[in-house]
Amino acid sequence: MLLTLFIRNERIMKKLSILELNRMQLTDYREADKVPFVVVLDNVRSLHNVGSVFRTSDAYRVERIFLCGVTATPPSAEIHKTALGAEDSVAWQYFKDTRDAVNQLHEEGYTVFSIEQVEGSTALQELHLEKEKKYAVILGNEVKGVQQEVVDMSDGCIELPQYGTKHSLNVSVTAGIVIWEFARQLLIE
């Protein structure tokens, strides 16, 4: 085994091996407590984006993913390419219509947020979650975002502030940022 050593500020930093990371096995993961948090993909076209959301959801123990509309579902070689098996660890469900997914979430007692730029949206850094509640976020199509009728059904909208020339981020990048923030507040803090 080749070890790469980095010397910086007089200390040695050795990359950890897969075994040293001590990650749980699939069967243990399925039994582990999850964050009371659902990620909804509303007509996400790119299978690589879908796979990336699965992988990030696995990393932060997201309860489930709802795949809606044209969003592809596993099994898929392209989803697997970025999910790296997370499509087997994270529970998922398909809905032909995103509105049905939102209705089910509301019936199950979830507070549902769309990740969208709207009048009166909450900046992500100003979001304060309550650990006793269950949450869901909806991430939209790569070009059109979350459908307006789905935004209308949401309990609120969260926006990621941006300071450059572009008005949006890639959906998988947005998912990573949002999932981390929800996990940080609900699982870690």
C-alpha cells in the first residue's frame, strides 16, 4: 500500500484508507437513524445530478429521496456512476407528479421548502430549523427550476445567496449545500 505523506507546519498528514474511515456497511446504514429530511427532485433531467444527490444524501443520512416527473430512477448505469452505490442505501420513491409528492409530505407532517428565488424567500444562512420537526426540500429542473405550482404548494422558499454574475448553481451543487445545512442543524448541532 502506497502512503502519501504531506508535510505542512511540521506535522505529517497521511491520507486515511477506506478501512481507516470506518464507514458502516449497507445493512447497518439501512438500520441507522436518519435525519427527518426528504429531498424531492422536481423534473431533474441529468442522471449525473440525480446520482450526485443520492451520494450526498447517503453521506448525511437523508431519510429518503422523492424522484418526480422526468427525473430518472435507479437502476441506471449513469446514476450509479456518480452515486457509487448510494442509490442502494438511500430509500427513494417515484412520483409522476411532484404535486402528489408534496401532498404526501404534508399528510405525513413535513414542512416543505422549495429551493427557489422568489419574493420573500429565506436566505439559507438565516434558516433556523427545529429538531422536533420533519422537513423536505424541493430542487428543480436544471433550466426552469421548481415548477410555480409546486412553489405555491410549499410552506416557504429558501434561496442561496450568490454574489457573481450567474443567478443559479448546478442542482447537485445546490443540493450539497442545502443537505449539509439541514444535516448540520438537525443531526450535528
